[in-house]
Amino acid sequence: MARVPAAERRNDLVNAAIQVIASHGVDGATTRRIAEQANAPLATLHYCFQSKELLFAAVFERLAERYREVLVANDVHGDVSATARAILRGLMNWYLKSSDFASATIELISWAQRTREHPAEAVYNAAFKVMRSILERAASGQDIAPETIDQITYVVGALSDGYVMNWLTYADRAQAARQAEVVIDVLDAWLAAKLA
């Protein structure tokens, strides 16, 4: 059997942890179940991650990285309204395509709220920082206050969070696609009122 490099094995274990957390929740994400999902010996998981908390920290890092990638990929380099709309649409599309990431994120945020360090806050702060920088760039040349950029960032985050909870609850792709348009309409109405 060929030896799998440690970095590749860590990556496999993080991906497996996301899938297991999405399917079984944090409490059901045992190291044995995660190792089985990754087709790795349990000893390898313990070699790569000295504790389950360190594995979950790596999962949070992966989630933050993917969120950042989605935000950057949906920067349309337009005005603030067009950019906010594209970011929100991109997030909703990502949640539809990546329900494991969405489920794992919700599970981990609930778990993190019960821990002292609260790593979910770092994920949100990092995502808001990236979104804010994209929107600030889009606002250059426009008379938009920094507080308004912060509000847009919050509204996009709140709308996407509400959307993903609805999607995960009902798991109806056709309904979710229709609801995405409603969510975009809500953002457009809010932006029109705020930026008028």
C-alpha cells in the first residue's frame, strides 16, 4: 500500500470530518467515524491531530477559507449594489451546491457557542472583513459612509444565514431556487432605501 503524505492525509481527514459533522452532528463526529469516512486508520487521525478540538479547529479554518473563496469569486467589480447582490447570490448558490459545508457550519457554530474560545466568531469576523473590503472597493468614488458598508455586510450575512437555515430545513432545491430570488429582492429593496 502506498504511503499517503501527511498533508494529503490531514486534508482527507478535514474533509471527512465535515461530512461526518454534516451527517451526524458534532456529538456524533467520533474520531473512529471520521477515520472510517477518510479511509484512514484511527491511529493516523491521532497522529495528524492530537485532539478532536484541533481537528475541529482545522475544520473551522477550512470553512473560513471556503467562505473567503466564495466571496472573492463573486466580486463582480461593480458598484456597491451589484457587488452586494452578486456576493449574496454566490453564497446562496454555494450553500445549494455544498450542503455538507452548510450543515457542518451550522453544527459547528452551535457547538462553538458552548465552548470558551468560540472559534465561530473568528470565522464570521474573517468573512465580514473580506466582504467589507470588497464592498469598500466597490464603493470607491461613491459617497457611502463606512457605517453603511458595515450594515450592508451584516444584511448580506443575515440574509444568507436565514436562507441556508431554510434550505437545510426543507431540502427542496426547486423551492430554494425560488426563495433565492425573494432574498435578492429583499436585499435590493433594502439597498434602494438605504442608498437613495
